[in-house]
Amino acid sequence: MQSSKPALIQDAASAHVRPPVSMAQPARRITSEALLQQGREVEIEHSGKIYRLRVTQLNKLILTA
């Protein structure tokens, strides 16, 4: 017999319980214009590492470490 309650997913790395993706809030959306602020490149620091987000000549975004 299956329960009608949604299953919870255990995140082994942090030992936090979170709802399944289908119940999660939608991701925030930020325009590239707002992020780049009229530039063509921005550096993003994440977990002590620097990433570079830039606009290519074909107007595509590329993220590099």
C-alpha cells in the first residue's frame, strides 16, 4: 500500500530534509542585463572559487572557472 503523502528526499551531504523537486519553489529569474549591468563580463564567487560569466561574439553566455 502506497502513501498519498509526497516522499521527502534526504540530502546526504548536509543531512537536511527537503521536499521533492516537484514541490520546490521555482528558481528566481534574473535578466542577463541586470546581472552584467551593461558590461560583457562579470566574475561570480562561489564556494571560494571565481567563475567568469561573459557574453560571446555570437551573443551567447558562457560560464568558465
